[in-house]
Amino acid sequence: MSLDVIAAPSPNFNDRKLPISLIILHYTGMETGRVALERMCDPNAQVSAHYMVEEDGRIFQLVADDKRAWHAGVSYWQGERDINSASIGVEIVNGGHDFGLPEYPAQQVAAVCLLVDELMRRHGLKPRQVIGHSDIAVDRKQDPGEHFPWTVLEGRGLAVQLRGEAASDTLLSDLERAGYDPEADQEDVVRAFQRRHRPLQVDGRVDGETSALVAAAAAIYGRK
């Protein structure tokens, strides 16, 4: 599959204040891709993303990479709160939790992989710089959700794959090192972490497996 991008300009952007250091993956959480695209192009909505990936694999570009799209909202990652300025936002068409959390079609996932790979190359980003909306807004957001196939991206070197070995001795410190908001509720943070790295059991509880994965995350995401 080649990367064929369809222009769908949105007026909802402004100037960046920071260099690009993240790719944030979202689900649209709306009935259809058409409805989501219309909303992100509506100046009254004041929301947008750089790209939207349809269920059939079509990729739309709404905002130029060098501009600041409005997709992250109130958020935090590794000490930064203006995530819109620091990131590329990719909306993936999926009804999300409000619409039964559908599975992501294979052709859509393939297109997401192509897009993420291109963006990583273009902006010199590493797998640890590809994260989900739920990682940066632990108390507000759940997307791209437990059904998003992070393992496919991990297998292609487009996202971090963790292998937990030893449990964390300093859980809160390790979660902060990994990137999560130290001011957020611990259970919200743990739940967001599990949603990304252990989606089969998202309960907000710190068991041995979660603790070991947090230690591994701190070692990988905490690198400069």
C-alpha cells in the first residue's frame, strides 16, 4: 500500500510553539468518518487533527505538519502541557467506547502503520514517541482504546513493546519518568498505562505484572 493523502483543509489550527516530538493516536468516537471530518473542519467546533484515517484506509490531511492542530486538549507528557504544539495528531475512525468500541479493520491498521512510519521518518521520531490520547489525558480520555492493535505497530518498530522483568520499587516515580502526569490520580494513571501496555486487564490495580511493565516503561520512555 502506498501513502496517498487526500487534502481536507481545516481552519482549526495556529502556530506551533515547540518542535514536533510526539505522534498522538486517537479514535474519532463518532458515528462515521464523514461526521468526524465535518466536525474537525467546522470552525465553530475548534477541534482538529493533522490526519484522519478512514476505516477503508483512506488518509485525509486536515492541518499541515508545521502547524498546531487542536487535538490534545488538557494534557501532559514528560513535563510538557502544550502537547498540541509538540505533536502530530492522528484521528482513526472508530466509534470508540460510546459506540461499542468496534474492532479496527485490517486495511485501516495498515494505513495507520504507513502513515506513522512516514511521520517518524519525516520528523526523526522514535517508537517511544508514538503514544495514545489516553496516555496524555489519563483522567479524561480512553482512546484509541483497548481494541487498538498496538502489537501490530510494535511488531513493525512503530511503537514501544514492553517486556516486564523486575517489579518497580518506585512506582510513582517510574510512571512519571515514563511520561505520565505526576499530579493525576494514581488509579487513573495506572488504568491509562494498562490500556496502552496491558489492554486485556484494565483495572487500575498495581499487580506484579503492571509493576514490572512500569519499570520497563520508565527505562525506555525515560531516555533522553
